[in-house]
Amino acid sequence: MNKDHLSRWRANFFTGLAIVLPAIISLLVIFWLFFTISNITDRILVFIPKQITHENSSNGVGTGPMYWYWSVVALLLVVFLISVVGLLARNYLGKKLISSVDMSLLRVPLLNKIYGTTKQVNEAFTSSNKNSFKTVVMVEFPRAGMYSIGFLTSEAHDEVQSKAGEKLMCVFIPTTPNPTSGFLVLVPEAEVTKLEMSVADGVKFIISLGSISPEYPPVAATKVAARS
């Protein structure tokens, strides 16, 4: 095989890899999520004998792993039960019942700390606050003259505002390529630059190490195109 054929084969391989790799990674992530969630949701089928739901049931015990289709049933059952809870939360009696359960859990020592913190974090992400994780911003970080992409979460705590003597904004700056960890920085409002890109585009920009940038047509070009 001469160098010309080798170069052509190499180009074809990397072209095919660029096309196939995203599909393979997507499938692997889906399977990983399915089996990870299944390990949790499988336990909800305790009312069905293991001889029916699990493999190696010839000995009448069912000591093997759960059949994949029963895992699907368990997952669908969890989705149904969560939907029922959501339905109850939308009416008066359901709200009273959920409130009673909340108060009961918050009275249990140790559990109340875990449950209360988890509930507050969940409410922070699902609240009606229009700015919470819905605005992509740019701030100077980790030093002046160097910029980072982040997500506006909220205004800083009253005590922080009072001690700083100015209005500060809470900005979460994720790490790359893993955006699940990062830094919480408190930045003066005047130094926070809001961007027009969506949160999805911001996440893609971070995960791709900046190689995937959302389109941003210049204002002048947009006006000329609109006139024509």
C-alpha cells in the first residue's frame, strides 16, 4: 500500500469516525442511563416473585439479574407513580397531603438536614426565577483580562451584598469538558456581560472545549439582510 492509498484510507477512516462516533456515544449514554436507573427502579417490583422477574429461576429462587423487559416495566411504573404525585400536587387535598409528608420528614433528626437541603436545591432549579440557570453570561475569570463563560444563578445573599457594599450576582462557571463541576463566583452586576446564546448552546460550547460556537450574525449584517 503506497502513501497515496494510505493517506486516502486515513482520511476516509477519520471522516467515517466523525460521523459514527456521536451515534455510538449517544447509544452508550442511553444504555448507561437505562441500566443505572434500572438498578434503582427494579426494587419497586418487590410485590412480584423473583422467580418471574429474575434470571436463574430454575432453582425456584431467581438469583440472577432482572430480565430487561421487567426493568422497562419497573421504569414505566416509576414514571406513572411520579405523574400521580404531580397530579395530587395540583389539587388542594394533594397539596395538604404532600405538605404533611414534608413536615413529617423535616422532624426526623439527620434526615431533615439531607431532605431539607435537597429540597432547597431542587426548588432553586425548578423555581419560576427567570434568571436561574437560564442566562448565559461572560465574566472576567480567573483573572482580569481573561474571560470565562458561566450561567447566572441568582443575586448574592443579603449578607454578602451588605458586606461587599455593592450589588453582586451569583455566577456558576462550569469546568470543561465536564460541566457538572465548577466554581461559584460573586461578580459585581456591572461586570457581568449577558450573552444571547441559549443555555443549550452554552453547554455545547463548554463541553466541546470551545470548538462548537453558536452562530451570531453581526447586527449590521442582520439589518442589511432585513432591508434586502
